Amino acid sequence: MKTLIERTSDNLVKAFLKNKIIAPIPLKFSKKLSEAQKLRKLCESKIKEPIIGFKAAGTGIPLIKKFKEKEPFYASVYKRNFLKSGKSVKINNSTLGIELEVCYKIKKSFFISKNKITMKNISKYISHIATCIEIVGYRQRKKGITSFGDLCSDFGANVKFLIGSKKKYKKLNVSNLKTKISNKKNNYNVDGNTNTVYINPLNSLRFVLNKVKKDRINLNKDFYVFTGSTVGVVPIKAKGLYVGSIEKLGSVKAIIK
């Protein structure tokens, strides 16, 4: 007979592939981040679809302190959930909200590097930078966040990523850049700043790359890293066109249905 973690992972993977919502998973796999990590990795091992990159999650330092964690975590991002700016995303009652992020495209030479990634050597692995919207939510019938385990166990709670125009990377200082996400039709605006993302997005990128290296993952191709929300998880109060903008980087759009 299959173990509980095997059965739970089978259910989550099926929900992921079929775009379905299931009953909440056992608390055993969502209460503690360590147990959630085990479930996430097992689920990801069962999905034989292209991975286009990784996301950092739990990058807000106040959130890290609130849940008494030491650091953020990361999860894989699949090609099926990667869209161009302006595309439509259908939400449901398990959708948590919308985020605005800095995204980096990383050269595949990263995978053959042997050195630890530092703030001094990280730039040589970056080819492009872009603005990105992430729609976050569960594949379970539950709401809210009570721990990092909630998010991590459910594929990092990533639903869709929409990316704006990519710019060639030129060692842009991404600390203290103003950001905004808005729905003009409903006069809904939320301001943010890149310095809310685990010190700054470049530091978040460093964190993810070192975790990927530690886990001995090799995609053998260029890939993306989504570094965490600059505006927190913004509740989607109305459907329609959302526009996200990051100072010096540009904008990205998502149509919420």
C-alpha cells in the first residue's frame, strides 16, 4: 500500500495536471516547512513536463519573522504556467492574490559553475531582467496563509506567471525601486518597493541559485528566476486588466477572469 505522503502527492499532482481543486491536504504536510519541502519535491519528481525556472517565496522579512522561519524557500515553475504579458488568467475561490516581481533570465553556464554564488560573481550568470506578475493560489479548497508550509507544499502556490519585455542585464541597482500594481477600471492601486524582497531582488536571486546548486538540479538550458513580490500578496478585489510597473524596468499586464 502507498504511504500517506505518496497518496497526498498523487492527489496534488493530479490536481496540478488537470487544473482541479481538491480537499485540503493533511496538516502534517503543510504545518512545518521541512515536511512541506519533502512533499513539494516528491510532487515535482512526478511531473514530467518542462521546467522553465524557479520562484522564490516567503521573501518578505516581516513574514519570515512572523512565521519564525530562518529564510525563504523556492519551488519549480513549469512551462505550462508561463505566459506573455497581457494574457488572461482564470481565478477561483482558492486564488490568494496577485504579486509583482523582478524576474531574471539566467545563463545555462550556471549549471557547470562550481563556485558558490555571491553578490560579487552573480552578474556573470544573468542575461536579462524583466517585470513579472505572479498569480498565487492553492490547488486545494482553503484560504489564507498560516505558515510557509501552506505555500510550499502546494507547488509554492504558483498558478501563473506573466512576463513583460526582457531587457539585457547591465548591473542595474534593484534596491529601492518604486513599484505599483493597479486596476484602473476599479481605481485600485497598491504601491510597493523592491527593497521588501529579502533585502533586494538580487539577493533573493542569489538565495535561489545557491539552493538549486545545493539540490544538484541541472536543467541544461537558460532559465528564469522569479524573486518574490514587491507589493506582498495583493487580494484580487475585482476582475479585469491589472498593470504592474517597476521603476527603470518597465511594465507587465494580466487580464483576470
